Amino acid sequence: MHDIVTRLLAERMVWVPMPELGDLLPEAAQQFKSCVLGNIPIEDIMTGKYELTGPDDLEAGDPDDGIIAKYPGKNDPSRKRHGVPPDSKVYMQYRLRTRAMLRTANLYQQVFDPFFDLMAKLRSLLDLRIEDMLDQLGRQCQELGRLQHNRERSVIRVMTYLEPRRDDSGLAGKYHTDRNDITLHLYDSVPGLMLKRTASELELVPTRPGFSLAFVSDRLASLTGIPAVLHGARDNGKRQVIVMFVHFHHADGT
Ligand SMILES: [Fe+2]
């Protein structure tokens, strides 16, 4: 982990070997489709029945929990932020409390269990990795020594794109940085993530089973002065993606 954190701080991103996640990730993507999406009407997702608002959501009015649909024509707050219509996609924001929140809202079904059990396992493995990473960040950089994992706010997003974009742009939305501390790009069913680390260079990130790509996002950038990684995606078609947005408790209490 020592070398990994050194590279993350020097190069703004690093491939982290995570062989323990190898089989769990494609299985989670598949079970999201079969156990969850396969058991609820797509219209209910499209009309926001499964969107939930939790206490840790970053922006009021931008539901950030439960199962969320974004598609061109839908009036959603993130469109204002990015300025272009979203891709057609559905995703679950999986947090520690997601199953309980869905139960409270009377939206949970027992058929979801295999997916949620798998996500709980994935999450506990990732939490161990994040603790290691924080430990090393603190050793290598004194001002990062007081960071702690904000376990409630950190979220795994499991995303299924529904159809290719129709605007022939070849791109999915705008290049952006993420709002959390560190982003862990965990799984792609096909390559699609594009990085823009310099003004002239675009890199297509290959799929790399057994590895996750960790990169610096906005909050860690503001703490360290290391610029967050600008990224977007190539036209997604029917790609499936799993990403973890890792949040820390900062020393200023945020
Ligand atoms: Fe992003």
C-alpha cells in the first residue's frame, strides 16, 4: 500500500491490485440486472419511485440514494451542473443503510437479497482497503494524518446504461471531476472511461480484472493541492460500471 499511495499522490491516479474483488464485481453487476431491475417495473424507476433522499446527500433536491434513473428529457439537477443531457442509465447508490432505507419506504423485496448480500461483502472488503490507504496517506503526508473514512457517506454506484446516445457525439456527458475525496473505479463491462490528465491527452482506461483505478477527486484535491482527475466516458451503449465514491471526515468537521 506504501507504493500505491506514493503513486496516487505523485500521479493523481494509481491501479490498485484488488484480487479479492475479482469475481464479486461482475457478479454484482449481473445481479443488479437480474435480482433488482428484473423484479421491478422500469416505469417505477423512471418516475422516481425508488429514488430516496438520505441525510448525507451532498445537494438538497438531488436525490442521491436508492435507485435512480437519468435519461435525456428528464429534468434532473445534475443536468444543470454538467450542462448536457445525461446518458440513458439506471443505477443504485449502495450505502451501508440502503437496504434499511428501502425497507422503511416499503420498497424492499426479498428477491433483492442475493444482490444486497453480495454488496455487503464487497463493501466490507473495500472498507479494509480504504483503512489501509488512509493509514498510508497519514504516514506519508502529515496533514492527511487526521482523515478518517466517512463510512456513512461513501457510496458504491452500480450502473447500467440502457442505450447509446443519440447525438452522435461519441461521448457520454461532459468531462468533470468527482465531488468526493477518492474515486475507486472498480468495474467496467467494456472499456469506456476516458481520462483527461493534460489539455491535449485523452486516455481510454482499459478493463483490468483484479485491479481498481483510484484517482484524486475534488475534496482531496482541495486539501492537498493535487488537481482532481478530469474524466468522462465514451459512448456507453449497454455498458455496466461499478464505482465507489470514497468520502473522508475532514479535520474541519466536514
Ligand atoms: Fe465521474
